[in-house]
Amino acid sequence: MVNRLILVLGDQLSHALSALRDGDRSGDLVVMAEVADEAAYVPHHPAKIALVLSAMRHFAEELRADGWQVAYTRFDDPGAATSIVGELLRRGQDHATDKIIVTRPGEWRLIEALEDAPLTVTMLPDDRFICPTEVFDQWAEGRKTLRMEYFYREMRRRTGLLMEDGTPAGGKWNFDHDNRKPAAADMLRPGPKRFVPDAVTEEVLDLVEARFGGNFGRLRPFCLAVTRSEALDALNHFSTNLLAGFGDYQDAMLNDDRFLHHSVLSPYLNIGLLEPMEVCERVEHEWRAGNVPINAAEGFIRQIIGWREYMRGIYFREGPGYTRRNALGHRRDLPAMYWGAETGMACMRSAIAQTREEAYAHHIQRLMVTGNFALLAGVDPHQVHQWYLSVYADAFEWVEAPNTVGMSQFADGGIIASKPYVSSGNYIDRMSNYCGSCAYSVKEKTGERACPFNLLYWDFMDRHRDRFEANPRMAQMYRGWDRMSSQKRAAVREGAGRILARLDADEPV
């Protein structure tokens, strides 16, 4: 006899999940399902699909070993439904119950689907996060601007992380000024922890290769963690071997070093294999033990209790229409180079090749290379959002959409960012070694060989002058534009027009 169904989604693989805590092993049935709708609502990277499916299968076995009854549906099971709601209806009919317990999903489309289902659904808060959505709303209420820095300070106070007698450790809240160093090549720098697939994962890889092998992205070699034990190993490896240099070089980019000092823990945090506080506490421990400098510990902790929690708060506060925001009226189609087509731009080529092969790129590659180009070129932000949601193993809408729509594309009109994150090629040249192998010259501002970022940057500033001229953080840039000769401004407009025309004609840039 089954009293209720407990739905566990593919990004909720935590034994402390609120739906499981509320459940009863003797009378409730855990439902987990691999369904076509979840695998294909965007063309997910094959490695992302494999990560989620393998982690789900391993988690289901852990639940069974812990005494739970589990009904697990695989893609190729006879009679399997194509949607989560369809699977709940099927299992409910089999077990004569319409009562569902679920921890609130992280995407509005699933929340709405469950709310509209002909079932009795009890939706519990997702308390795996540090800041409940109602607490975020209380913080945001009445504020003219919702700047992450001030939210982050509240989170430091709330958690006590890196605090000493009520004040920030080291005398400052933020050490970001120390975290902008370019990196030199280092053949001895260890990469993130990699794992050998077991039999369960190999079976999943075969399935994904057969069903989703045509999606953008390389599936093998597959080396991601798929269990909590492996994810903890990855955390230990990062904390011991890479964290010390994370602060200094977190914004750096190198052609031949795709990971630098980055943890690559976000996929495991975002599917539930790691808890945010345990990660932050481990990082804080390394600092207090004298193993890492404070700028490394603070910079990393800020990414989790600051940006990660802040983005989730924005996503749920702004509602399901957020992903369609387009404050700048950008309508251009996403260029083919984002899906691997030819480009002469070394930075774009490198970031996109890395994305294809690793299902990963770090935050500066996403923000200041691929995101920067899309914004400067006037690409439709919804298409940019769908691309990021598709190609990264850590991309789930609650965190990806605000980062893309708000921070990267300024499509929310300034809720997240006080100004657009745009730059010329100079920033990329300063923070990377990309420009040395480029078909364009970052030093040239006009002409056929001028870096497209240089031309598109000023073109963006010019065409959006009415919106941004009064922004105090952008006034200096407009003074620089105005100091240019009329001939140079005309050459910039002509060069930018040439690049945009190539994009519109689906020609390589």
C-alpha cells in the first residue's frame, strides 16, 4: 500500500531533501524518472545529460539501500511517459494515489506543470539553499537597487563565514581588487579531479550517445563525479591543490589551460551532490589553517553565498517571464560560431571549443568573451539564454537565467547590473593569451584587421547612447568617443556594420 508519491528530480539528489525528510519509508514511494521532455526542452550538451542520468541512477540505488521504495523509470522502459507529470500520473494510477510530495523545482516551467497537474501536490521549500526566497524578498523590498555586494554582506553576517567579532575578516568585505591577475602557463598546475566511469555510467554513456549524439558537445572521455562520495573527493582535491591560487587568477584565461585554479564544483552543487555550506566551511577552514590567502577564500565563498544565492533570489522574485526580458531590443539571431562554426576570433574559438569539449567554461569566459560578444552584436537575449542553458553541465534555469539575461545581456534593464558588462578587446588581451593567435589585431581599432570587439564596443555605445549616456559609470567612455575625430567614428561605424552584416549573412567573422 502506497500513501504518497515523493518526486525527486534530477537536480535534487540530496539525502537531506525536504521531500524525503517529510516522507515515510514504510508508506511512501519515491518516484524518479528519465523523461524525454527534461532531456530535450533545450538541446543539452551530451555530457550534461549523462551527468544527470548517471547521478540519478546512483542516487536511486543509495535510496534503496537506505530503506526507501523507489520507482525508477529509464528512457527505454516500456510504457514510460514523456514528462514528469505523465510519470506521476502513471505511477499514481498504478498505486491508487494522487498525493504527491515534491521539493520546489528550480525552474518555473516545472513548478507551473506540477501546479496545473490533476494531482494533489504538496510543494515544500528547497532548504538546501542558504537564503530562503522569502528572506531574499524581505531584503529586496523597498530597495531602489538590488546590488549583490550588499546582499553578500548580509549573507556573511547570516552565516558567520569569514567573520571575526561581527566584522569581516581581514578588515574588508571584498578582496576582488586582488583577484584580477593574468596567469602564466604552468605545466605543473593540477587540473580538477577527474573520475573513471563505472558500469552504471558506461551504460548511461551508451544511451546518451545513441539518443543525443547529434547534440552540440563531446561526450567521451567522460570524467565528472556522479556520486556524493566522488563529489566530496573533488572538493577535497580543489581545497588542497587549487584553492590557494584561485583568488589571484580567477579572471585569467589561457588557451592551453582550460581550468586554471577553478574548482569545477558547480555541477555537483547544482544537482545536489554537495551542500553550499559544507563547501564554504571547507574553504574557510583552509584559510583559518593558514593554507590559503584570504583573497582566495573570500573570492570563492562570495561566488557561493553571494552570487549563487543572489541569482536564485532574483530568479524567483522576478517570475516566469524573466527569461523573455529584452530591455535593449536586441533581435539578431545567435551566430553559428556559437555552435562550432568557423571564426577567426581566437578568444571565441577557444571558449566555444572548450565549451563543446568540456561542457564547461569559467565565469569570465562566459561573461567577457561569449556573453560580451553577444551583447555587443545585439543578439536576442532569449537565444543567448537558451544557448547557455544548453551547453553547460552546471546550467539550471534558476542560476543560469539571471546570470545571462541580467548580468551578461543587461536584458532586465539593470536589475542585476548597474551598467552593461561590455569591453573592447583590450580587456581580453590583458587577461588572456588568446590575442596572440588571432586572425585579427587587438591593437588595431579600425580597418579590416581590427579586433571585432574594438569595433562593436564603440558601435554598441553609440547606438545605445540615449540609454547609457547619463550613467555615471559610463560617462568617461562617452567622453572618449566624443574626443575621436569624425573620420575615426565613421570608420568604426563602417567596420562594425561590416561585421554585423557578415553575421546576418551567416558568414564567418
